[in-house]
Amino acid sequence: MPQTLVLGSTGEDVILLQSTLNSRPPTALPLLLVDGYFGPVTQERVVEFQRNNGLLVDGVVGPITWNKLLEEKPIKGYWDKTWSRSNPFPKDSTLGIAFSGWAAPDKALSESAKIKEELVGDKYISLGGGESEGDTDGKFDNSKIERIIAAIKNSEFSGYKGIAFDIEKCDTGLAQKFHEAFVTAKNNNLQVLVTVSHTAPYGAADAKDLMTAFFVDENIDYLSPQLYTNGEENQNDFTEIMEVKWTDYVGAKAAIVPSIVRANLYNDARVHFLSLGINTKGFIQWANN
């Protein structure tokens, strides 16, 4: 454990502190100069970090603050569209998701193959999410989920760290079938991310039942509610839909990692969720830059 740091401290532990703070999701403050000096600017960032994480706000980096700083690195991810390339964090992305919009695994795998090797961070492939008037290509049904399960068992997702299930539209009564897919993914060393429109899938008649099942499913690593509608907003949209409230996310087994338009909106999202008793674990950016 590094030493306790206070205003005026210097040395390698201060460099570690400054570098670690800079690696955290965006803040309302500028990046720190990594110079090994714990001055007022560094202390301001420490105070902000303590406040955002529910710690004692004293500007002193003791054991509790160090433990929080050095725990698992938060997600700093991005959606990389197969038709419109994106990589807003080329040097420090922790997760890149190949997004094609297809729910059918064969089509998603084919479309995503062309960008797979260029993903930065843990490589994920997205299934679902595509939409257009009268289009069902991104909609989940029992048959598509069965095909996903078979593809997982056949190692067709080899080379990916995880699968992002973008559940916007689906037939009713699929909670158990989704659970089966999540279990199969975990049993085959794949992580599971579930993303939905705002609080729930907008195109599922039983969206509330689905989300209730998702909240208690220990096979889901990340839940990523989308805080946007068209992906061009300049502020987070905390609309609640399909009778699912943000407070329903409290106590979810999965880590909450919201999808936001741009990284500079993360602080607002983080503060909003903290006010509800939800500690987010990073973010995923939708915009290309």
C-alpha cells in the first residue's frame, strides 16, 4: 500500500496518485500534470474523487482512498459501428464493442469480423439493437437466441472477451431463454453485457419482467442503460420507460456502466446514479468522437 499523502507531499507515490486519477473516467476538472508534487490542483482532484465515491472528503489520500483508487479500473468503453468507425479513446480504452445491429449471430459475426482486430481494450461483439421502419433484424426471438447459444457452444465467438446483448426489441416470454444464453456464455469464458433503451427494452411487452430477471441474474457482468435516444444529445436523458424506474437498478447483481453520448457527460451520470444509491463502474461512449 502506498504511503498516506497530504498537501505538500512529493515523490513516486504522488506520481502514482496523479496517474491513477488521470486514468479515471472524465471529471469536471482538467487532467493533472504528473510531476510528483501534491499541490492544490492535485488536492482538488482528490477531494472530487472522494466526494464522487462517498468517501470522507478531507483531501488526504489514506488507506481507504488508496483502496478505492486502486480497485479494478473503471470501464472506459466505446461502441464501434461496423458501418461508421469509432475509436474516441485510442490509447486507453478498456473495452471496444463491435456494433452491427444484427441479432442473428452469423450475420453479426460476419459484419464484425472486419473491425474485430482493430478494437481497443477487451473485444466485445454486440448482438441486436439494429432498427428501421418495419425491420426485425435486430429483434430477438426464441429462434435467434437458440442460434446464439449454439454459436457460443461451437466456439464461434473465439477471440472476443464478451458479448453485448443490445436488447431493444424482443418477443414476450424470453427471460428464461436469455438467462440460458447468459449461462452458456459464462460457461464458455465469455463476459456478458446487457444494454437497453433508458431503463428497459422499449420494444418488449414484458419489459418490466425482463428487467426484473436481469437485475438478479448473476451471469450478467454489466448492465448498460442508454442515456440517449438518437445518440446526438448534448445532455444525459434519464427518462424512465416501460414502468421500470432507475431505483429498480438499486441492488442489481451486475455492475452498472451507462452508455452515454460522449465521455464529458459521465460525471453528470455518475452523480445522478450516486444520488439513487447506485455506484457506476465506468461508461461506454456512443458518439464516434
